[in-house]
Amino acid sequence: MGTIKSYQEQVQEIVAKAIAAVEEQHKAIAAASFEYIEKLYKLDTVKAKHDEVAELAYSKAREVNKLVGDYTGEIIAKFEKEESTVDQAKAAVKKTTATAKKKATEAKASATKAVNTAASKVEEATA
């Protein structure tokens, strides 16, 4: 089961990927547009300014995503207790113990079956 923190991290990752996808598409469209415009005019300075502003905008979007992620992480931490190393170790021990008990039960059943089989073979041989 996921924790609220893991959901928050997933949402933040999705937003980061969305920003990157939008930026990539924007750059492709801008490049095509400038290519056509440059056939008519010399727009190196306009293109350079566009690229500078676009880089600033996407950089700020990433910064806001990080700030929102940090802020929500702090809020979530107040409500959702992170599992300590001791708690993780206890859970691992509990799981290992359960597995060991299961294997011991299976081994006991297997040994009982082997003993019963051997006993019936002894009875057949002595009968």
C-alpha cells in the first residue's frame, strides 16, 4: 500500500515529465516557426531572446514544482509518520519468522509423510 508521501512524489514526477514534454514540443514548434520566418527576415536576435525567455519560463516551472513538492512533503511529514529503521527491521523479522514457521510446518508434514511411508513399508515387509 502506498503512502501519501509516495503519491505526492509520483504526482511531482508526473508534473516534471509534463513540463519536459511541453518544453520539447514548444521548442520544436518554435524552431519550425523561426525557420520559416528567417526565410523572410533576419531574426537572430528575436530567436535568441525567445530562447532565453522560454528557458527562463521552463526553469521557473521546474522550480515551482520543486517548491510545491518540498512544501507538500513537509505537510505530509507532519501527518504521516515515516517508517523508522527499527520499524523496518521489525517488519522484516516478522516476515522472516512467518516464512520460517511455514517452512517448518511444511518440513514437519513432509517428515511425517516419510515416516508413515517407511512404517507402511516395514509393515508390508514384516507381514
